Amino acid sequence: MEYIISAEDRLNLPRQTISDYKRIGEAYIEYRHELEEIGFQEEGNLHKLRFLKLALKRHNKEKVFSMLTEAPFRKFKQLAYEPEEIEPEMEDDYNPEIKITESEILIDGKNILHLDPGLNPKVREEIAKYLRTIFRIRESGNEPVIVAAYDESEKRAIERKIQQFLKERRSKK
């Protein structure tokens, strides 16, 4: 930020202009090889680079780089803000192997329960107990849900409502 403020004074340019030039330069450096491959001409096209990253997040690479060289600035900017065409990549259903003991929580054979030995022993045990509960739920193939409660009576009321809801829902099946 200091650099932009000093550059603003030194270059006598508005902050927004300096920010735009910075974004253009970053995009140019990051995608230099792709730009060279498509024969990108800087003249008349540099300002499109301000929207290159956004366009690449929302559309396939071939379309974006094609529009970068062929489309006028306004059309390219419009492309960058159009709704996404790219389907978010779906992750494989990863089901880790979970094993829980009194002193360890093993995920795919690696212990993930490493608590600072300097913690109060009661706090350490509460955290370990909490994590074991969550991972026991995960181990059974279910998803744990954490609900914040103000106090013990609110916690019991929430638990009763959840139990009632689940009982009704399961009886309908």
C-alpha cells in the first residue's frame, strides 16, 4: 500500500490507475507463455488483461484466450462478468479410514490428535473428547453437526428438538 501511495505522488497518477496497471502487469507476467502462443498484441488489448483472471475462473481457457485476441474491450469485460460456464470440479468421494483410541485419532493411519502439552490438562481432555466424538460420528459414515448453545438448558432444549425432529422424520420413511 505504501508503494501505491508513494507512486501516486511520484507519478502524479490516480491510485485506481496505478492499481489497474499493477493488475495488468501481474496478468501479463502470469500468462505470458499463453499470450505468446496466441499471438497477443499489446496495442489496444492491454486493458483486457485486467479481467483475464476473472474470465478464466468463469469460462474455459480456449474461449477466453480466443476472445482476448478477437473481441473488443467491452465484449471481453462482459465475458468476464457473465455467469460461470465451467462446472465446479467435483471431488471424488473420499472416505478416509478413521480409527479412534483414547490417545489417538488416526486418519488413514496418521495421528491427527496433537495438542499442545502446555495446555491445561482439563482443557486438553475436553478438546480430545470433543474431537473423538466428532470423528466417531464421521467413522460411522455420518456428518457431525455442531450447534452453538448459550448454556446447558439451551443445549438440552436443542437436543430435545433435534431428537423429536429425527424421530418424526425417520417415522415417515
